[in-house]
Amino acid sequence: MPPRRSTRQVEVGGVPVGGGAAISVQSMTNTKTTDVEATMSQIRSLIDEGCQIIRSSVPDEASVASFKEIKSRMLREGITAPLVADIHFDHRLALGAIEAGADKIRFNPGNIGPPERAIEVATAAKNKGIPIRVGVNAGSLRKEHQLPDHSHDDRNTALARALADSALWGVELLDSVGHEDVIVSAKASSVPVSIEAYRLLANECDKPLHIGVTEAGTTLTGAVKSAVGLGVLLSEGIGDTFRVSLATDPVTELGVAFNILSSLGIRRRGANVIACPTCSRCDIDLIPLAEAVELELKGVKEPIDVAVMGCVVNGPGEAREADLGIAAGKGEGLLFKNGEIIDKVPEGELLVRLREAIAELISSRS
Ligand code: SF4
């Protein structure tokens, strides 16, 4: 992979973003922010799954007060992950969130009224030392950057250009008051548009980029779109922090996010199950076994590769490469650990034996 694009570094509540820092994974609560209990519960779950930056929307005055309560409860509970306020339309909510202890404000300077309002937010954030994400989405583009109609020759290219221009316009506005701790995003629900918009931003500014495909969809389609979009960008060295946006429990987003990072060899968290798709050569009932192994490993946070393979064609090779692996033969399987065969196990006992081996491996590492 090419080297990561060089950017200035922005610190978000203790998490460095850009400037060579590890790519951080973030998510967003989808509870009502005014429901402090539910939001806190979701924040705990997100933290448990490795979320490093948490965002909550602040759609009204009542949410500002709840946001403040959530932030102080996080601190009381020792949750140090930054809490970001997501603001649209009303700059007074951004000002309120800054006072309420937000670690970062995400807003679109183009949909918050006259530029003076964005400037007021930027000045208040700068005075408090709080970074801002200029977050532009295709669905809420600044009026001046919206495409006139659907007849454009190359709408995707034009939309990507409009997204980048809209984001860069916001960055310039913040620059005008000396607020330089800015992260930029320009997301679309279209994968090609998102990729192109980020390529433009990567070429045309030195700010860290929060990348993502917005409104990607439900779990399967959203995970695929995110993996394709983020995979292309990350493999080009573009992207400093990201969120996988799925229409489901946000905890699911983190599993997808870490799988994307792990697939690219950027960062590992949790188990990686290598399983063959099975074919007529398969010697055991492999799919339920692979699913059971995946379930077994769900709570494991440290990196571990486990291969579950159906026959001698690719089985021994993959099993040998993994930390633990099964290469099935007729009604039985060879169990590999760190490249060595450690056991020959009847099919009915494979799961139990593998479970033991996983526990042993994890405890030997701690
Ligand atoms: S490992 Fe064997 S059973 Fe699995 S897909 Fe390959 S050839 Fe088929």
C-alpha cells in the first residue's frame, strides 16, 4: 500500500487524528440523546467493542442539557473516549454543546445559516481549544453547491466536485478566524461519489479526513458498500478516522470497521475466522462448525487467526498459517497450533477441542 497521506494532526479529546496517528474508529449513538440512560448504555457497549470516538446528535435545547449530563457521567465512570456533538441547522446548539463539554463539534458550515454563524461557532470552539469536523453530506449540500438538475452529463463527477468544494468552502471559513484544528468529511451514499470526493480533498487540503460512505444501508449492503468505499480509500493512503454507517445497532458498525482494517492488514482487533466455502470435497459438516467457531470468538478482543477448512486441498496450508486451524479429513480433523499439528480429533469433538485450544492460546498470551 502507498504511504498514508500526510496531514496536520488534530487532537480530539486525547485521540490524535491524522499526522501519522493510527486510524481511529468511531461510531454514533442512535438513542435519543435526551434519554441519558439509554445513551449511556449504548456508549458503554460501543466502548466495549473498541469505539474510540463517540458522536451523539444534539437536535434541540433539551439535548444540550442531556449531552452535558452524558459527558459528565462518562467522566465519572472513567470513560475517557471523546464525545462529539453532531449539529445541524442551529448554531446556538453548537455553542451550547461547546459549553456542555463537547470534545469536538461536527457541523456543516453550509447548512447553518449565514456564514457569520459558522464563524461564531468556530470562534467559540477555538477559544475552548475544541476541534471541528466540517462534515458535508451529499444530502445536505450548501445551496450554492447543489447541482441544478438531474441532467448533468457526469453527475457522479460533478457531485463529488460539489461535495469537495462545499467542504473546502467550510474549511476556508474556519481558517478565516484562525481555527485550524479541523477534520473534514464529504460523504455520499454512492460509493464512487464518496471515493472521488475524498480523492479531491486529499489532493486539495492538508486536513485529516474522516472518511465514510453515508447512509450505506442495512447490515449486509451497508457493510459491503463501506468495505468497498473505505477499502479503496484506505488502500490509497487516504483516511485518518472513519465510521461505518449502518442502519442497525451501532455496535455492529464496529465489527465491520475492525474487519475492514484487519482485511487491509492495517490494524487487528478480535478474531479473524478463515473458513473455506466448502465444495463436494468437503469431508465434514463445516459450515455449522465455522459459524460456531465465529460465535465462540465473538467476545475475543485480541487478534487471533483461526482457520476452519474442509479438506486436504487447501486445509493444511491455511490451518498452518493461522494461529489455530482445523484441516478436515474423513470424519475427523487435524488441529494445528502455530503451524504444527497438535492433535487429530473426531468430527464430533472438533468444536470442544478447538474451544480448549483457543482458551489455552489466549491465556498463554496474557
Ligand atoms: S478447502 Fe477443500 S472443501 Fe474447502 S472449498 Fe477448498 S477444496 Fe473444497
